[in-house]
Amino acid sequence: MYTKIWNDLSDVVLEPDSLYLYAQDPEDRSRYCSSKLSLKNVNTVFEEISINDDDQMVISSNHNVVPLTSTDAIKRFFSSYKFRVLYLEVTGMCCRLVAPLMKYAIENGIEIRVVYSEPKEYLLCEFQKEGLNKDLSESIAGVNPLPGFIRLVPFKEEPLLVTLLGFEGGRFSYLVTNKQPSYDKILPVVGVPGYRMHYPFESFWGNRNALKTTKAYERIIYAEANSIVDSYLILGKISYDKRKPNMIVAPIGTKPHAIGAILYAIKNPDKVELLYDNPKRSLHRTEGVGRILVCDVTKLYREN
């Protein structure tokens, strides 16, 4: 209902007068869609963006900077274009860049489609070296709120800590140490079946120490690893099943899971806080380009 697959990019026709935002990271797949789509979609504006250390979005074409903590600045950025549909390709974007753009677009009625290129393969040999500095992230910058998602008033009661797990066990351990939740409040979500059938077992293996220490393995919930929709709906189900508790959601797994978590936090600002560890990515984490998914997050948000 909400997601489709682009099998052949040469046949993809974007809506006229659309705006396509993308970012590049060391992975080749972050460049793939924009380079292919821009060849035939001449009525679409393709804009490469990035983020600097001051939480400012940098526009590659004119080097303008947009403070992501300023709603007015984001409004001025979008107002400088004439478009009907916003395509946000998140393949190469970090969550600090994605989250405030999604938040503004959703809250201001902008039609938004999220594009994501799956990797063909993960380099599992790198994940299997457990440890904070031997995972796919070179280091972690520290737990800081995402721009536009700062919560000034703490929850009155201890919330659930919902962790969307990936392969990087060091990140999960770091968040548990930093936040120090009650162990019975930790609710891990593992992606299945994964881009490959055996990937869920890699998630268990990478996170085995924290799962064992906290006994959180007793409360594991599963969600489709490559589905923005399932991630979003699973968080809603958790809220319903637990009688709508306050939740801290840590999107430290797949990018689709992170997008679903961001969308859910936009939908439930009074009940959900996003917890993010801001990893600095290593080079060459994946190889190749897998399926290309396009999710109508505006429709998902409105109907659920």
C-alpha cells in the first residue's frame, strides 16, 4: 500500500516539478539513483546536500547553509523551489540530516517520498569484530537529540527503551551504559528476514553481550528489516500492547527502521523521544546496489 520497488531506473518517471534531495557517503550506492534518474527526469530539480559539524545543511550547488535547528531557515530553503512532490533519498543521509527535513515536510503538508537503495551485500567480516571501535562505525560522537526533536521536559515515569538493533553491538552497549535504563524496560527490535536470510543471526551475535547482560533477549520483537512501514507500525503496536507508555526509541539498526522511527516520533511528539548516538561511519561497509524502495511516507502518516 505504501512502498513500491524501482526495478529499472531508466523507466522511472518522477512527477513533474518535483524536488529530489540526496546526499553522498563513501558507499557507491548513495550515488546510484540520483545519477541514473537525473538523465531523463529533466523537469525534476536534483539537489545534493550534506551536513556539517554545526548541524547546518550545506547545499552543494551554491554552498548555502541552512541551520537544521531553525524551522524558519528550513522553510526558506523549501520556499526557494517550486515543487509539488519532495523525494528524499536517504541512502547516504545521516539521521541528523533526514529527521528535521522529514519533520518540516510532514508537519507542513508537503508530499514526501522516501527513496532507499538497499545494499547488495554487507561486509560481515567487519561486523563480527565486536567492539565499539571495530564495528562499522569508527566512533560514536555521543548521545545528542536530533535537530528539531529536543525534549525539554523529562518523562515523569521511566519510559520504555525501544532499541531497533543492527549488527553493531557496541552501539547498543553504549546506549545502555549511557542511559542506564531498568533492564525490564528494554525492548529490542530485530530486523527479519534481513537482506539475507542469515542476517538476523548476525544481529543476535553482534549484540549478544548487551542482550545477555540485560536479559533483553527475553523481550525481542521482530520487524521487516527493509521496511519503513513495518518499523512504523511495530512501534504503534508496541504502544497499543503496552497501554500507550512513554517511549525512548533508539534507531541504531537499518536505515528503513530509522526512518520509520523518525516518522513515528513526528506522529507522537508527546509520547516518544528519539535517542541517537551519532556514529561516524567507517568506509566500505557494504558492496553493490540491491533493491530500490520508494515509500509514500505522507500517505503512511495520514492513514495510520
